[in-house]
Amino acid sequence: MPEYGYFLSCEEFGPADLVEQARMAEQAGFSSLWISDHYHPWNDAQGQSPFVWSVIGALSEAVSLPIETAVTCPTVRIHPAVVAQAAATSAVMTGGRFRLGVGSGEALNEHVLGHVWPPAHIRLEMLEESIQVMRRLFTGEEVNHHGTHYTVENARLYTVPDEPVPIDISGFGPAATALASRVGDGFITMTPDESMVEQFRKGGGAGKPVIGGTKVCYGIDRDECVRTVRKLWFNQFLPGEMAQILPSPRHFEQLEPLVTEEMVSEKAVCGDDVDEHVSTLSAFADAGFDRVYVNQIGPDQRGFFDFYRTKVLPQLQQG
């Protein structure tokens, strides 16, 4: 049976709200936290984007739950040597309850310093090399690295946890899944796709955690929930590689008319039907996931946590 955690959205909420949601998640019975790592929100309606490492520091004092980034891109906007320092400090502050989720990133967040946004296969090369650099730094030893994409000279992390920070790799296709199975400590993906889980485990990920996440919108008025999802998160219904290559929130907003309320109503979990919420999360269990994170879209956070505490999590935990 998977563990169930809460997914904190830095695109939609400011630091104080995120910390309060973490407290409510712990009280509601969620076992761990995911937190997104963005420079921009996907669109202006979401309206936030705090620096994730500052928020993690606050979370480490506010709750006792394990925390993982979902996900950090350690390749372009921030050098992997700096991400390693941030992750190591986070692990120390949480008493070893921190995992670093990484991925190949999106232009939306990573192009802001003016660097060329590489094609997907180069981004995966960069990600693999960045993981090599970070793992060496987690040892606390001095590191010198002169690679294809990164140079590190006389770098040593003095504040490190007792055990190296686990690095889970995000994948949505065969190439990234293969990388995760080969070098990751775990696999992150957002759809309950049993074939991807099988690829990960057969490719070298046997015995390592498979971690997934999804978004819902709880509320007593289903139609209002559908409108909320379309307004705030229409981007998750856009097809293809647009999420990886569009450079700014306004470019995503130009595509909003492509997403209708009917599409949202068919594809998103909206409203207060307990069975619908349970079924959506159970699909990850059926596909072989070890941990599943759920995010509540919109302002009714307390209603969501009460709903999950009293009705959804008890059913999932019985399963």
C-alpha cells in the first residue's frame, strides 16, 4: 500500500500559506511533503513563485514530515554545486528527512539568465553530469570536476547530513525513465503508467521507490471547481512538449482558449465525490507506486484537508 503525501504548490501560494498548508497536512494524516521548485508560475492567475529553499527552511521548523522537491532542475539556472549545498543543508535541517527530486526542467524557469535552452537529449546529459557532481559533493570531500557541461574547482561542502541526500529523477518518457533507472535513487512521474514503472524497475530500479503525484480540486460545487481548475491550471491539459519549451507565463496564457471547461470536467478530479478521489489515487497503487502526493487547487485548503482527513485517507489506508 502506498504512502500518501501532500504536494505544496509554490506556483499558487506564498511562503506563509505553504507553511500553514504543511501544518494542516501533518494534522490531516499525510505522511510527507512534496514542494515544487519554480522561478515563474505557469500563468499570472497562479500568481506566486517563492524561492523553494527558503520555504524548506521554514517547513523544517514548522512540521516533522519528510520533504522532497518536485522537482528541482540543477542544470541551467542554478549550478549543481549550489543545488548540492542547498540540498545538503535542507537534509541537515530536517534531520535527514529530505530527498532531492530532480528533472531536466522547463524553459519557463531555466532560461531566465539568457542561456540557450538545449534540446531534450542535451538536457538529460546535463542532468546526469549534475547528479555526478552533487553526489561527490555530498561526501563532504573536496571536489574538482572538469566535465562536458560543468566545472567545479576546490569545492567542499562542510555542512552535510550523516547520509548522502537521495536523488530521485523525474521522467515522462522512455529516455528520462531509463536515466532514472540507471542512476536515480528513485523515480518520479505524474501519471499512473504501469509500463513506465515496469521499465524503471527492470532497468535497474528494482527495490527503489516509485513516486507520483496528482492535482485535484475539492469543493461542494463541482462546476465551480471545474472553473477554478481551468483558470489556475489549464496548462496541465496542454499537449506535447509545450510545457518544456515555452519561455514565459504569457506564452502559456495565449494557449488558454485551447482548454475548455468540458476538457477539464472530463480529465480533472473536481468536487466532493469521495469515490472519485479514492479511485484516482488508487490508480497509482494499482500501477505499483510506493508514494503518492496530492495537491489541492484553489483557495479551499481547509475544506480539502478536512475532507481527506475524515473521508479519503481512511479509505485509502484500508486498501
